[in-house]
Amino acid sequence: MAATATDSRAQQDAHPSGDERFALLDKALKRARFEQDQLVELLHTAQEVFGYLSNDVLIYLARQLRLPPSRVLGVASFYHLFTFEAPGDHICTVCLGTACYVKGAEEVVEGTAQALGVPAGQTSDDGRLTLWTARCVGSCGLAPVVVFDGTVLGKQTTDELVTHIREVFAAEDAAAEEEEAG
Amino acid sequence: MAKVIDLDDVAVQEAEARSRYRWRVKVCSSTACDASGAGPARRAVEHSVEEQGLEHDVQVVPTGCMGLCSAGPLVRAEPRGGQATMFQQVDPQVGADIVERHVVGREDLSQHQLDENLPFFTRQERVVLSNAGRIDPERIEDYVAEDGYRALVTALRMRPRGLIETIEASGLRGRGGAGYPTAKKWAMLHDAESDQKYVVANGDEGDPGAFMDRAVMEDDPHRVLEGVALAAYATGASKAFLYVRAEYPRAIKRLEQAIRTAKRQRLLGKNILESDFSLDVEIRTGAGAFVCGEETALLASIEGQRGQPRMRPPYPTERGLYGKPTMINNVETLANLPDIIRRGPEWFRGMGTRVSPGTKVFALAGSLQHSGLIEVPMGLTLGEIIEEIGGGCPNGRTFKAAQTGGPSGGCVPASFRDLPVDFESLRQAGSIMGSGGLIAMDDSVSMPEVARFYMDFSQDESCGKCAPCRVGTLEMHRLLERICAGAGTERDLALLEQLTRTVRETSLCGLGQSAPNPVASTLEHFRDEYTALLRNEPVGVAHG
Ligand SMILES: Cc1cc2nc3c(=O)[nH]c(=O)nc-3n(C[C@H](O)[C@H](O)[C@H](O)COP(=O)(O)O)c2cc1C
Ligand code: FES
């Protein structure tokens, strides 16, 4: 296949760090034919691949799309789903949509934050857990709803949620110990 | 080029394939039931079918939402030509029992059987959701067997004008919130002259407490695509975008897959069903901004910009995406189209009220015995929905108010039991239909606190472009915080009321114009709670 203009752009500007993840982003860029109006889609891909949007990634996207970096950051910071700091190993998102709110979700957030020592919207000091809130994850019939590492958990109480998270941590610790021992 | 699908062939084959099974066991595999453990339940059913050597007798079908999410995981066992039975709270053990004791042994599993004569089911009229929970959303054959894509065949034999006239005769109004007559919008795009026109399906579903459009997109994706194709054909658009919120990854996956399949079968893409009509369909994902549900903001977002609205006119049908005429329709609006074309406008008018014909899907949540997804004829009363379908409040609580329309809507008090739920009546009661979120609140809830909750949402979601909305919602939230904390004064309340009017009348887009609604409606119906707070008296009984 003959190299097109966009192909060569991807090659010549490939990220110098050699980070494999940029190759994934490059693929998405190519699929989007480097069209500037695909910026939001590409930001999604970048966040999926890297976990968050670092300055480095934003500047890379700006260069590839021939957009001013200010425009890329301006768009990214407008939307709530984009995050600019690395989240923890596990992400716990408590829904604060109306249905969950009237079923006491605020207490779940506060209780969990207190029990695990992670303020809402932040990551624990050991980088293990990020506690986020969201506005309706679309399972209102099961309110209050929590999404833990992508899995939807319905009808949650603070106790249930904290126990669940502690269990996940304990299982991880046990596995790590075993690995060390073996 | 790919071969055109033969709908009759597929439907006949599908019917034959189904009739080979003595039983079809449908397992709800929607997000809500999955969260309640539908995955393990389905594996138990499948395992049990295998163990009993019933693979040729019992077909296990994963389906979309069966509706009563609060009782999930749900399973429905349908004997060939017999009466189906529904099961609730199906864990792996019950899953195995359904096969071994119900299907094989013909026993009742009374404890887990769910009575389908509950008003929750019998009071519904399912059009948009007719396939949800009944078909496997990942198979186009399932949709075709339910007369899917027939409307498209019919439409392609009609003139676009004729199609618009049919929709006009049906009286269909937009389900995205405002209830604008769909045919009127179509006619505007049809009449617009341009080398390129666009149709956009609005699947942003921003109301935080609603999941109607999610269900339609996840559980019956081909219905959405057929609706989009019908709208595009009627208006002369050759490109369509589906704008779906990123919080719905499964909807995005299902739609992507459905687009690929439909293209392969020549139901989308170039020369659809060998006609001159071509339609390219692309998905665009939101990124968590409520304002992007507003049509001009949505268009900016598709163009890869900040999702900020702009002044109308010009309306999108004059100048929309990339400056070209564009029409935005809500997902549920589009999902109504196939049935209207197939069954005729008179049939559609036979449901609902004179000015609001048809049905409406509601996400029923909050303080209710039965919550989940329902579709009812327009004009059912609030009492019928809350008390009969929803079964009233649990734990001996008393129903106090229903919230409709989310952050743009209001709270209708329990005394409005007999209010018919349609576009006009809700507006008269100080709320709006909105997209279909319906949240029941009981006597434990403080209404000023609800207003504060929504104002917090609106000030957070205000895009910042115009000052009345940006500053006004912030100020209103501050006042509400003070009042709710028992530190408010008469002056605060007066200022709040004044701001309600200012923000409503001077904001640029629908977000700001409607953001004061929750405050205005609670002030109208529950003023005593505000004044109680001013006297520092408690409001709403604590959570039990
Ligand atoms: C702040 C705001 C949010 C909105 N959110 C949605 C939404 O989530 N889904 C939707 O279909 N319409 C939403 N709308 C309405 C759309 O602007 C538009 O009227 C609608 O999609 C048109 O479709 P319809 O005619 O089929 O109702 C919103 C409007 C405003 C002002
Ligand atoms: S409000 Fe929490 S899932 Fe909808």
C-alpha cells in the first residue's frame, strides 16, 4: 500500500519516548484520519490508554492534529469525564444522581471516605484507591449505586462497600505475599 | 457488494429455529440485572440445560431490560405455545431450579415466581420497549423476526413528503423534553436546500436519575438505527450521528455492532435495500457534560469543540453541523417511528391523549416498592404511576412528591394524584415532562434540600458562557445552602425568588432558563418548608 500523507505524519512525529501506549494512540489517530473534529473521541482513547491525560499526551495530540495546545486543553478541561491526574490502582465511583441521592448516597460517600481515609474526589496517599462521585450511571432502579473498577454494585450501604473494598485489598495482599514467598 | 437482506427469509428461518425449542428461557442481561448477579444466574441456567441434555429443547436467550430492576436478576421461562412464567431474584441455585424443577418437573417455584398480573406489568403499554427484555439485542435476526426494518421497506416506497405527512398525522411529539412536533422539524430540514444535511440522534440522556434512552440503545439498537434511517430518508439527510454519553459503554458497543451488521445487510450505507437512498452513520461520544444534551451545544461537541450552546435562531435546521442544515431528534422519538410507519398513525393516536398521543417511557426510581423502567400511555395519572405501577412507598412511608424532568423540571406534590402525566399538564403543575426521569419522594425528604441538590448540579454544569446562568446558579446555590443550614433570612428567600425570575428570563440556553424550575416549583408547593427552615425548624423526617 502506498504511504499516504497521514501515514507519514504519524511516522515522522511518532513519540520519541518509544512508549508502546503512544502506538495505540497513533492507531486511533490514523483511524480518525487526523481530523480535528475527532478531538473528543481521541481524548477518550488517550484517557483509556494512559488512565489520565498528562500534559505530555495533550501536547502530543495537539501536534498530531495540528491544533494549538490551548484548544486541546480547553476542550479537555470542559468535559467532566477527563482527568488530569493519575488515578489510584482502584477506582470507586459513588453515584450521586437523584435516585441515588434520595436513597442516601451522600452518606455512602462520606462514610466510605471516612472509613478508608480518602476524601471524595481524591486518591489515597498510598495510591491504592481513588474515590470519585458521578451523576447517574444509569442503574437508578438499584440505588444507591457504586461502580468499583468498572463493575456496577447495586443497593450499597457504607458497610457493604467498605467491606467489599477491604476484601479486594486483602485478596491482593495475600496474592502478593504468596508471590513473594513462592 | 454485499447481498441485500431478505427480511421474509430471515423472519421465517428465525421462526422455524425458535419453534424447534420446547422452551425459551430468557435471562435479563442488562446492566442493572448484571449488577444483581445475572451473569452467574445465566451460567447456572446454561450449565443446568447442558447437564440435563436439553440443549435441543431449551434455548437460553440473553435479553435486555425486563423492567422491574429492583427485583432482579429476572428470568422468563416461555414454553412453546404456553403461558410464560417470570422469576425474580434469581441466584445460581434458583437458575438451576428453573431448569430442573420448573421446566423439567413443571413445579411452581412460588417464592421466586413474579406475578405478571402486577399492575407494574399490566398497566404498561410497550411500543418503544416492545422488544426490550424479549429479544437478544446482539442479533439482527431477533429484531427482524419482530417485524424489524419493515417500516424502512415501506418508507422507501413512499415519497419523503408522504412520510412526513404520516408522522404529522400521528401527532408524534419529541420525547427529548420539550414535546416539539416531530413532523414540523422534519419538514424544516426537508425544505432546507443544501448539498449536505445531517440527522443527529440525541442519546446524551443528561438527567441524573434517568435511563430510558440507555435501555432503548442497549436493548434494541436496531430500532434506533431504523428510526434514524427513516428520519434521514424523510428529510434528505445522507449522514447521521448518534451522540451517546460516555457513561453508557454498553450502549456504544451495541450500537457499533448493530451499525456494522446493518451495513453488511445493506440496511445502512450505500444504496440501502438497493434504493437510491444512502446513509452513513457514525457514533460520537459525550464526555460528561449535561449541557451537551442541548442541541446547539451537542453540535459543538460533535465538531470536537467545547460543548457550549449558541443563540438560536438560526436553528440547527437552518445552520447546524459544519454550518449545514441539521436536525436533532431524541433517541426515544426515533424509536417510535418504525411502529408508526408499520401500524399507521391512527393506531398511534389510539394511545395517550389528544394533544400528547402515544406512550412515554419513564425511569421510575426513588421511594417505591417497584422501581425500574416502564412505558405507559400518555395521560395516565400521577397516582396511577406512583401508587399502582410503583406500588407506593415502602417501609410505611408516605408519598410526598414526584420529581419529573430532572434539573430542568420540578416537584409535583402528592395532592396532584389525579394529574394526567402529559406535556401540558406537567407544565401547568410547575414541572416538565423532561426526558422521562420520575423520582418518587417520601416524607423523609426535605424539599428545599432537593432544590439545593439540583441547583448544585446546575451551577456545576453551567457551561459558563452567559453570566445569568454562570453567576445566577452559583448565587442561588449559595442562598439555598444557607437556608437549608438553618441560617437563612427572609431577605435570602426574597433574593432567591428574584433570582429565579432573572435567571429564567435572561439565560442564553435551556439549561439556565430551566435551572430555576426545581426552586420555583418547591417554593410554589412547599413554601412552608422554606419558612420552617428560616425559623430553624427541622424539615423532612430523617432517613429510617
Ligand atoms: C440543558 C439541556 C439538556 C438537554 N438534554 C437532553 C438530553 O439529554 N436528551 C435529549 O434528547 N434532549 C435533551 N435536550 C433537548 C434537546 O435540546 C433537543 O430539544 C432534543 O434532543 C430534540 O429532540 P426531540 O424533538 O426528539 O425531543 C436538552 C436540552 C437542554 C436545554
Ligand atoms: S441516580 Fe444513581 S444510577 Fe441513576
